[in-house]
Amino acid sequence: MVTKRMAGIALVGLGLLIVVATIAVDLAGVGKWRGFGPSQRAAVAVGLAVLLAGAAMIPLGDRPA
């Protein structure tokens, strides 16, 4: 059974992965333009939202998700 804590930890990891991957793509220079564009800003915002949602679920403990 999946608990809210386990789901929260998974969401934190997913959000962190999204943010890190978005920044890594920019640092690697993939794409046509240089700099941080609107799509990358949106991806970072989504990653942070997922991360925060997961962080809010962790203190809920071992209740079923």
C-alpha cells in the first residue's frame, strides 16, 4: 500500500528531477537560442509546484494515499 509519505517523497524527487533537467539542458546549450526562455521558466515552475506538493504530503505520515 502506498502512503502519503511515500507519494510525497516520490513527488519531491520528480519535481527536483524536472528542475535539475531543465537547468542542465540550458547549461548544455541544447536548442537554438541561448539563455533561459519562457518554456524553461514554465518547466521550472511546474517542477517547483510538484516539489512543493510532495513536500506538503510528507508530514501526513502513513495514511493511505
